[in-house]
Amino acid sequence: MDKVINCFTKKPDAVARLVCFPWAGGGSIHYARWGRVFNDSIEVYSVRLPGRETRAKEKFFQNMQQIVDEIVEALLPALKEKPFAFFGHRYGMNNAQEYKRSAFTLTSDLTPPPPPHLPCPSFGAMTSFAVADSLKRLHGLEPVHLFLSGASAPYSEMRIGAPKRSELTDEEFLQWLSSIGGTPPELLANPEVLKLFLPALKADLHVVENYRCDRPTRPLLSCAVTCFDGKQDVPHDLQAWKEMSSGDFTVRMLDGDHFYLKDSANEKVLIDFITKHLETSEMDYL
């Protein structure tokens, strides 16, 4: 499991686990650090995909099913032990140092400085949902809560109709990143960094942009679902997530645009919200 899951702080007595899924092109370090932020009741697992960090020499996955199969196989024994929840964020948060770490396949988990955000489609949210759906269908397991950030539901026309950025040339792709802001110009102007992060980012975008899920005729899950989003962000079809699960549905809007999670105050609100819900999850799980 250690190849796929990064857990900085092991908490064998935790009442629940939070599994965090990376943004497009992202690694596991940012969310693994959350293990030191959450209290002892929550153990954080951060998913590490091929092509980054200690798996830098492995080939990127080409479709969502490959990702789901690997994560389910790695997590299944642990998920049978205690309540668990998933968190998937839409936008990326990577920096040059993290990509350099991946390039040299470092095995230590040193804490990088706070990273800038790279805006990308809903890779983390879609991956977390796809894994939850597979667990329910094949193993009769599902998270007690699905926490999603800045993402339209999988079947939403708003998502399906979005332009496929992974099909752009590298030059066009960089122009797009520059036009929407949020990415440090020095990162976009650094050939060494571009060589490291562009392949992973575009590979993950290819996966999520080609992921399809039909509008369900009945809910696929029964867990609670909470959608977070920035008040000043472009609209997302959050309400469409209601049809994906029969559990309680909540929307929490936080100050900021699509980079709202970069604000430490917003991150604290999100972590406190997740903690509150997971600390009471064991009673419902039994």
C-alpha cells in the first residue's frame, strides 16, 4: 500500500480515515501534510499516482479505470477496518520544488513550502467519486462522506461540454494557463519545470476529460455528500451531485475564486468541517 498511499502521520487509534485524491498533475505531499493538521481522531491517507514523486519512473495511467483499480486494490484491506471518507479538490497546488523532487525520485517526505495553485479540471473530485462508485458496486463498501471541491457532477452538461485542454499543444496549453492567472510567471518560463510538470498535468487532464458517467436513474451511493466552492469562482453544477447519492447533501460556499483553498482561513474552515462530520461517523458506521 505504501507505494500508492502516502501517510505522514500514522494514527492507529483514529476513529476514521480521510483519503485525499490529487489534483491533475499533482502529487501526494500537500494532503499528506494534513495528517499533522487534523487531530488524533482522523488519519489522513494521500493518494500517490504513477509518474510523480517516488513513482516518477512509472508510466502515467491512460484512463480512469486504471486509476480506480489500483487505488481500490491498495486501499481495500484498510477500508474494511473503520469508517472512511474521501476528499477531492478540483484545482492543483504544485510548485517547482515538488516537480524537481519527483524528477530525482526522492524517497524522503520533506515538507515543501506553501505551493502556488495550478487551475485544472475536476480530477480529484472525479477520481474520488469513481473509486467510491467502484467500491460500492464491487465490494459493498462506501465512504461515510464524500467531500468534493469546485466540481460539477460527472454527468453534468456543464462538465461534459467544457473544452478539452489536454488536446492543446504545449504552447497553447501554457497560453491558457497564463490567461487564467494563478500560476507564477517564473514557473511558466522555466523550461526545466515545464518539462517536469506538463506531461503529468496533461496526462491527468486526458483521463478526467474522457471520463464519462451517465445520469443515474437512481442514486449510485447512499453516503452524505458535501460540495465546497468559491463564491467568486465560475459556476459549477453542484446541485447535480444530489442525484449521485441518497445521503444528506450540503453545499458550503467559501470566500474567494477557484483558488479559494489557497487561503489558510478557508483551509481551516474546510478541515474543521470535515473533522466535525468524521468524528461522529463511527456511530453511523456501526
